[in-house]
Amino acid sequence: MPLLQVEHMTHFFGGLRAVHDYNLSIEQGQIRGLIGPNGAGKSTIFNLITGVYRPSEGKVTFRGESIVGLPSHEIAALGMGRTFQNLRLWRHMSVLDHVKMSQYSQIDYGLIGAFFGTKRRNQQEKENTEKALQLLDLVGIRHLADSMVTNLPYGVQRRVEMARALAINPKLLLLDEPTAGMNPDELMDLMQVIRQVHNTFGLSIFLIEHRMKFVMELCERIQTLVFGEVIAEGTPKEIQNNPKVIEAYLGKEVET
Amino acid sequence: MEATSSVPTKRNAFNAWLSKQWMPYRQVSLLGWLLGSLVAVLLETFIGTSLAWALGMSDVPALFGFVVMLKQPELLPSIILYLLLIYFIPIAIVVRLTKSIANKIAGLLFRYPLWITALFHIVLLYAVIDVWAVMNDYRVLLAKLMMIAIITTLSLNVVNGYMGEFSCSHPGFLAVGAYTASIIMVLFFVNDKVMGPALLPPALGPFFFPIVLILGGVVAAFSALIVAIPSFHTRGDYLAIISLAFMFIIKSLIENLQVFGGARGFMGQPNLASLPVVFVWTIIAIWTINNFVRSTLGKAMNAVRDDETAADAMTVNTRNTKMTAFLFAAFWAGIAGGLFAHVMRYVNPGSFGIKKLAEVLAMVYFGGLNSVVGSIVGAIGFNFLSEMLRPLEILKWVIIPVLLILVMIFRPTGLIAFKDFDPEELLRPKNQTEEEV
């Protein structure tokens, strides 16, 4: 049984058809990629899977459970972590608090614990802090745990987002253009981090990306999306040589 | 930066001198400051009145001279002399003399669980406030009202600061709490002309008072549901509008309920909100609210404020978070209302109107958003200011908004904003940290 299965998903924004008959099936431990020109609907697909929007048609099954119509936080708690294209970090919170926050669904001390500072609450907060620090170690920013995120360089902020997504114990990680705005050095570092978390946790990863080099190196299979429709799917090599993909990215050759 | 600091100007020299003078006081623990203050207030109790006469004042300056500052400015030099002799100099001397011993005691206490240290400090703090306040009735009343203001401000800060929504319904919750507590107390424990004889022996009143206050808080929290359910479907300005409407509805509801006195007000509350009672409630409020905002469940409010989509994607139940925070804030506002009614022993709907709202909002934004210390400072500071400007009558309501605007321009989030309040840090002995550095 695939970890995530999307069947015939279609979505309309008013009269605009943003996604048409989209299918996807990700197995445990796979790394998959989604590429396509700007405005093709890649981020929309992420938002449909994670429950930000509810698909107009189609089925989405995650770990054997239908998740269409579930609120975002419940889908996330099932084990679906994500990052955002335009870094959605919490301005006034420290790095450590970011990573602790993602463990929200694992907290069971309840409001009584929160109001009166019970032993159990202190215990659990301590454990969560431990776990958060370990994750920060993994992405290499433990020394910045107490800094405010707004003061940090862009590459570090990306790592915070990664650690934050990992703290929900995900089975599947959705990365929305993780390399946007990064320089080549940061890019190599990030590739390292992604490989590492993939190996450590045995995660499945589904990523949207523009940089071909990055996608080609990481992904087992790639889909190409144009105007909400998948025009090609296959291994990096197949995609690279697919005339339709080349056309979508570079334009058609003028016939002479 | 570099250029200005390398050239020694007069101002820099003064600043350096000042920080050098302040150096020894950095190592004073909270315990030391409390001991110093205790000595000062005791000194005032014994020689304050005679000193005031000697300096040509009719009585001790009730609020560190704030009250008479504008009424009789010619007394200003004697007030300053009085403050120096009674407060500043004795505190400075005691604090320096007891510095090492106070740090030792604090260090000793620090080995025990935190609550023992905290309790010790709280008792000492109460002693200071009590000795200070019993000098005259004005101080007692003001101390009580300030503490109630602290509870109100903190509870509003939970919604407006920590959660980043704009709620205007706090006077409404205060009114609900005030009337609920008053009615139950008068009905059960007071032989009243209007409400009839007491249903239970009045002697039981003090024991049931906390329960009745909590009941008032719970009713206020339930009334908050009326605002919360429609407005938390979405974010934006809805809450501000609905909560403002709620405040006016509650006010006109009470004005038209003739059973409870209507616009004339409701009186006869038993005299149960003494200084220690209000003090204990204030401590409990600060404690629970601070606990809440520092837990992950409470910090979820910040996540919702800063980016709700991201919070949702990170498993935070945003709707629950918003509801909890709002009802919790309303609960404490209800308690504050109940206390207020029993301090004044009279409530009328007029005191829960737009003016009250302006006051509470001013305290929150003046003190600082997202900060427990900020709210305490805001509540106390605003009350001081308000007492000081009282002689100006209506002009007071020109000056306070102007000050508020200035705060908004120069410190848009308030004086002490976005600070975590860590009691452990506050109570810790200060000598070790200095040595480590």
C-alpha cells in the first residue's frame, strides 16, 4: 500500500481550473519531485494535499486513511510535515520555540497542566526541549536555539523550517522549493541535510523545485506539471530528454 | 557609533559615572530590594508624619508625591527631600549593607523547590505593601484598584498581545463578573432591603467568596462564547467589531434590568475584598497566566498570531487555541470584575463603558504587548499617571491619549514588549552570576 495516494484530483478556483486530474502515489522511503514552470499549480497541489484547500474532486489517501476535508492540523498530526515556498516562520518566536511548537499534537498535559505548571507539564516540556535540540543538532543550528528567527540569515531560516517540520514525526515530508534564494554553497549543504534526514528517519520526501540539478540528483521519479496537468512522469533521465518537457521550459523550436 | 563612543563627551562621562554608581546595586537580589523597601516603609510608619510636618506638608505624600505634584507644585522640593530621606537613602543603605547576607539567604532558599522561594518573596512583598498601605485609606483603596487593574490588563494582553487579535469586550466581561458575584453574594449572605434576607448565614460569606468569584469568572467565560463562536471562524477585524457590540449590549442589558438596580447601580456587597484577599488573587492571576503563556499550548497563540497557516500545518489546533485563550482571558476579567465590585461595594453600568475600555487598552499598549512584566508595569504606571493628572480634570483625558500616541510612535509595541517573565531569573541570588562573568 502506498504511503500517499492521490487519485483524479481536480481543483477549481472559481472558474479557473488550477489542477486537472492529478494522480500520485508515493511509497515509503521514496523521494519524488514535482517540477514545472511558474504558475503551473505546484504549490496548489501541496496545499490540496495538506488540507489548506479542499480539492473540488478526487481522492487523497494517507497511510490508508482518506484525508479529504480533514483540517490541516489533523492531517499534519497524522505525519505529514511541510515547508513553505516563502518561509512562513513565526516572527516573534525563538528557534527552539519553533521546533517545540510542532510537537503540539503530542502534548497531553492539557490545560490544567498549562495553567498550573504541574510536574507532568514540566517533564513533558523538558522532553520536548530535548527532542527539539536534537533536531536542531541534526540540521546543524543547535547553537542558535535561543535566537529570534528574524535575525538569522536566509539559509539558516530554511534549516529552522526543516527542523520544525521534522518535529512532528513525519512519515512524509513535503518541501516547497527548498532551495529558493540559496547560493550554490547553501544548496550543497541543504542537499546534505535532506539526504541525512531521509536516511535517519526513512522518510518519504515529495519536493517542488526549480533547480534541475538539485531535482535530478535527489529524486527517483519526477513529474512535470504544466497548466495544472501532468505532461510527463519518469526517472530524471527520461524527464531530461522528454521533448514535451523541453518545450514547456524552453519553448518550441521555430519550424523552418 | 564608533566615532561618538571614542570621543568623550560630557554626556558620555555622565552616563559612565551613573553606571559606575549603579554597579554595586546590580548584585542585589530581589530579596535585598524587598528588605530595603520594608525598612523604608517601616521608617515611614514611625517618623513619616513628623518628618512631613517638619518639611511643611500637612501629611505624608500619599502616592510618593504624585497626587500633590500638580495641585501644589510649591511643595515639590519638600516632597523630593521627603522621598530621599524616607525611601531612596534608607533603601540604598540597607540594600548595600545587606547585600551579601541577602544573597546568601536567597542562595539558601534557592536550593529548595522554586515555590518555597517564591512564597517567601511573596510574603515579604505583601508585608511591604501592607505596611505602606495602612498609613491611610487612600493608599489601601489605590493598592487594591491597582492590583485589580493588573489582573484586567494581563487578561486583555492574552488576547490583544499574545494572540494578536483586537478585542474590545473586556469591560463587558468585567461587568458580567462584577454583577454575577455581587448578586450571588448579596442574595445568599446579606440581609438586603431589595434582595431580601440572606439565604445562608452571613458568617459563611468569607468562605464562599472565592467560590462565588470563580463562578463570576466562569459566567464571564461563558458569555465570551457569544463573541468567540462567530468571530473565530476567520481572522481579521471581525472580533473587534463583534466584541465592541458585545460590550454595549451588556451595558444596556444591565441598564434595563431594574431588578438589579438598572442604571442606578447595585450596592450592598459585603466588605470581603480586603487587601490580602485582592493580593492573593492577583498573585494567582499572574502565576496562572504566566504559566499558560510560557507553555507550548500558550505559545501556540503566538504561532497563530504570527502565521496561522504555518501553525495549522505544524499540528496546532488553531481554533481551539483561539477559543481557549479568549475564554481564559474572559475568566480572569470576570474575577477582576467581582473583586472590583466588592472593593467599591457598589457597581453601576456606567463604570463598564467605553471609558473603561480606553483605560484597559491604554494600560495594555502602554505597558507592552506579549509581556507579563509589561502588563504589570503598564497597569501600575497608568494608575500613577492617572492619579497625578487628576487635578487637571477633563484635560487629563487629553494628556493621557497624547502620551499614548507618543508611546505608539517611539515604542510601537509598548514599553516592555515581547519579554518572557521567568520567576526563577527574578528570584535568583545575584552574586554568583557576577562571579561567573
